[in-house]
Amino acid sequence: MATKLEEVTVTRKGQITIPVKYRRKYGINEGTKVLIDDAERGIFLRPIMRLEEQAGIDAGKYDTKELKRSLDRLREEWR
């Protein structure tokens, strides 16, 4: 998969404007916090999901009865 590069300009205050298509794609809105990853190939920005956005993120992934049985087994081992 080819990497699509896009050029942006840094202001004298060190700010950049993230193109709207990426803000929409990654849910970056005013006030969104991002992580700056200082990697070997350059810096990468990653949005930090707000706690409210994570509600229900694992819905349907796990069987609650099986999780309870696993938890009960672990508790027995720890006793």
C-alpha cells in the first residue's frame, strides 16, 4: 500500500492545519488531544479517544457468562 503524503505549512507559532479529510476520518475536532510519536521516520500524530467515545467499544465481543466463569476460576486459584 502506497503512503499518501500531503504537505502542510508550519506557522511561526509552530502550528499546522490538519486537512479536513483527515480530521473527519480520524474524528479530530476542536479540542481533541493528540499524541506526538517521535518515530525513526518522523513525527506521527495520533488522536486520543475521549472516554465518552469508548463507551460500548467492546459490546458483543465477549460472552459475560464465560467471563464470569473465568473470573471465578482465577479467584479460586488465588485463594
